[in-house]
Amino acid sequence: MKLSFALVILTLPLIRAQVPHWGPCPEPAVQPAFNLKQFMGRWFEIARLPTQFEKGQCIETNFTLKTDSSMRVVSSEILNGELRKIEGIGVIEDMKNPAKLGISYSYVLPYSPYWILSTDYVNSALVYSCTDVLRLFHVDFAWILGRTRTLPESTVERAKEIFANNNIDVIRMIASRQQGCDKTL
Ligand SMILES: *[C@@H]1O[C@H](CO)[C@@H](O)[C@H](O)[C@H]1NC(C)=O
């Protein structure tokens, strides 16, 4: 009882940022035969479930292969006119499930799930991250990524359908701001 109380207190900031959903995490299908190497390079954030952590604009991530199963992850955003970057490490945790990546932005933090639900490697990618809290409820994050700063509306709508078909609630998904990014820097 004490432990669960402590856990609820610890996860409160997370819960405030996101609407928690009852029950354990959904188990969405992920990209079959995921190819980490083809996924490398620059991806722009097209849309996301709102999070407390990313408030800037022009959000993008550059993935670089380190080994066959790990990568360097550099995410950046522009906040109040300033470019901010954070660096992390991504890994394939189970070679039998290569699309289920984990990313950590600090060696003191555990890997957070970073699942590639679907990608064609050259246009768009759907990413999902979900954490169970005592299997009572879960907090999740979802992103639509693009190789370009904007994607056709039809691609975005299809992506949302894929999330929804996997029991992921993307009604609150918002478009990321990618305007005026190239001239600011
Ligand atoms: C991505 O990272 C690689 C390796 O650090 C670097 O060579 C490349 O210029 C970066 N690309 C962008 C767009 O930042």
C-alpha cells in the first residue's frame, strides 16, 4: 500500500502532463522486419500527443547508428528563439523485436519504450511510447514523424487511423510547429 502511494506521488507530474488511461498499455502491432539502419538520419516532428517536456518548435531528431543494435539520438527544438539540444542513446532491447526500441537521455535513467509502429523509412514514421503504472493505468506518448517538415494531410489522417486501430487515443494529438525553422538558424 505504501509503495503504491509512493509510486502515485512520483508519477504525478507525468500524469498531469498527460491524460492517463485506465488499464495496462495497449499492445499495438509494430513495423515488421524493422530495419534500424534505414531508419537513421533526420526526422521532423509532424504531430504529437501533448507532453509537458517539449514546448518548443521546429522539433527534430537525428539518429545515427552506433552498432547494429544501438544509435545516437540528438533531438533539438527552438524555444524562445534559442536552439536547444539533448542527446541520448537508443537501443534494440530484443533482437527478435527490433521495432521495439528503448531511448534514454541520461545514463541514470532507464530506457523508455520507443516503438516504431509503422514506417516506410523515406516519408513518415509512427512512434509510440507507453508506461504502465501498476497495471492500473498507463501514460502514453505518440508521435508522427516526417522526413520533411510537413506531410500531406492524407498521410497524417492515415497515421491517426493506424494509432486508433491499435487502441491508442490520438484525439488530443496536435500538429507540431515547423514554420520558419530554416531561416531562424
Ligand atoms: C546527424 O548526425 C550526424 C552524426 O553526428 C552528423 O554528421 C549529421 O550532420 C547530423 N545531421 C543533422 C541534420 O544534424
